[in-house]
Amino acid sequence: MDDEPATEILRATYRALCTHGYANLTLQDIAAESELSKASIHYHYESKDELFAAFLEYLYERHTDHFESIDGDSAPERLRSLLSLLLTEEGDAPVTEFGTAMLEVKAQAPYDDAIRARLEEFDELLFGHLRDILADGVESGAFDDRVEPVRDAELLTATITGAHTREVAIDHGPDRLYEALTEYERVHLLDEDAPEVTH
Amino acid sequence: MDDEPATEILRATYRALCTHGYANLTLQDIAAESELSKASIHYHYESKDELFAAFLEYLYERHTDHFESIDGDSAPERLRSLLSLLLTEEGDAPVTEFGTAMLEVKAQAPYDDAIRARLEEFDELLFGHLRDILADGVESGAFDDRVEPVRDAELLTATITGAHTREVAIDHGPDRLYEALTEYERVHLLDEDAPEVTH
């Protein structure tokens, strides 16, 4: 193992969540996915709650890195990259098994303040990126000036969240939504008078 | 009791779900919410699974009735009534406790084909209503002809689903989204040349 044990434990947590879901997850399941013993996991994290809090932090950092690595010379390109990241296979979108575990976590949030606080940060991260991209695009003239960054980021945040819920609940993959959103961007967001964006 | 015992049991199931959530729900909890004994609930439904299947069917019928009762002389008015029904307090939107139980059910769907099949029907019911309202509006000229009923119903279905998830997971009430969607309808869906719709 090249990694720190703590990181190895968090990666094993990811794999264990995909296999067992959140509700039934035990430290033993996580040990089984790693090269560490249950005792050495205990040495790093006293309880499942403590480990899970660290796991959500790790996940949040990865999300932040991903969002910051979004490239594109223009706001429309950056919006498309973000949507692709979140809604397509290519974009390293979370596998369905992990999405299932995360939906369990969301359903648990009303009973667990630490989880809820972390989920709020995830939501704000997404909302903030969308709002900033939309605002940049309006300022540069790439997006129509009927685009309202806060309003449209609110819509898109809900839409992306809903796509992830539907993928788990009814096995409705987000690819159809990705196409619909790409069309939505073209029809409703892009300024018709702006020069064509290169794809 | 004026109602049939079966209906009384299903109403008690609703109340018990709000109090206990889905994962930990027992027939005893449901009995405690009704005037019936656990034995007489058993007489009607052999297991929690059987009772829950009947409950989802009852809920689906109520949804269908609600959707069919949507009034409004024009497609934009009907769209606004549907959004209000699903996203505002006035609209008899499900209380948060019930939304929490339903999110647990959604997270459970990958492991339970009967639940998944029922959730698919709920999703199709919503999608179908949205698509039909949008198509009517395009045909009557109330909506802009850049509106694509299937594409935009796909977006709105995901958006509404996401609003319900965010309400549970991060306590983000859907009222801000309702305003955003009303604005979205005005800016992106309504045909600017159509006569003003009365509110």
C-alpha cells in the first residue's frame, strides 16, 4: 500500500458502501474491503459515526477538487463539463451502488445533524458553482440576459439532485436528462446573438 | 369509524410512517395509530410487505385523483396548479415527515422489485401529466414553440423529484424552487406574443 492507512480506510469505506449500503454497514465490512484489521480501523476511528464523518469530509474534498478541475474556455463549456461530470458515465459520475448508499444517507439526515450539515455543504458547493458559471456567462454575453444566475442555479441544483434520486429509485439513468439539459442550455440559456460555442 | 377497516389501516399506515419512518415500521406501530388491534390488521394483511404494497396502491390512487382534479382554463394555469400542488404548503404537499419516509422507500427500491415498480408508476404519472400540459400549451399557442413537451417534462420531473429530496436531506423547503419555476415558466415557456394569462 502506497497510501496512508487513513486514506486506505476511507477508500475501503467507499467500496463497502457500494456492497452493503449505509444502514447495515459495519467496521467489519470495511476491514474486509481493505488490507487492515478491524482493530487497526478502530485505532484510527472509534466508531462507525466517526469514520463516516471522516468519509464525508474526504468525499467533499474530492468533489471540490473535481469541480475545480472543470475546464472550458467559456461559461457554456464549463456548464457542459459540470453537467457531464455529474450526469454521464464519462464524467466519472458515481456508480449506482454508491448513489444508492448516498440516498440512504440523505434519508437518514433528518435524524443526524452531522450528516445533514455535511450534505448542506455538498448542496451549497454545487449551487455555488452553477451560480458562478451562470453569472460569468451572463457577464461575458455568452448567456442570454434573461438568465438569472441565482434562480437558474436553484433550478439546476434541484434537477441534478432529482436525476440522482431517480437513478436509484426507478433505475432511470441520467443520460436522457443530460441530453435534455444540453438542449435546455442551447434553447434557453445561450444568447442567440453570441458567436457559436465550439463543442 | 365511518370507513372500511382496510382504509382505516392504510390511513394509520400514513400516520405511522410519519412517526416512525419506513425502515423501523412494525404492524404494532400501525395498530397503535388506529382503533384496530394488531390481530385485525393481520386479518387484512399478512405481512408488512403486503400491507405496504396496498398502501402504495392507495397512495397512487390518491395522487391520480389529485392530478385529475387540477383545474385551470389554460395550460399555463394547469401547470401552475400542478407545481403548487407538489411544491407548496397550500397545495397539500406531503408533510416533511412523510417525505422522509418516502425517501427511505426510494433508497430501498433497488432491493425490492414491487416497490420499484410502484415508484416507476408514480414517476410516469407525474411525467405524463407534465408532458400533456406542455403539449396542450404548445398546441394552443400559450407556450412558446421552442418548448419541447417530452424534453421539458423530463427536466421538470427531475426538478420536482430533486426538490422533494432536498427538503428531506437538507431541510431546503421547495418554496424557493416554486418561485424559481414560476419565473422559469414566465420567461422560458410562455409565448411572449400570447395574451397575458390571468393569475
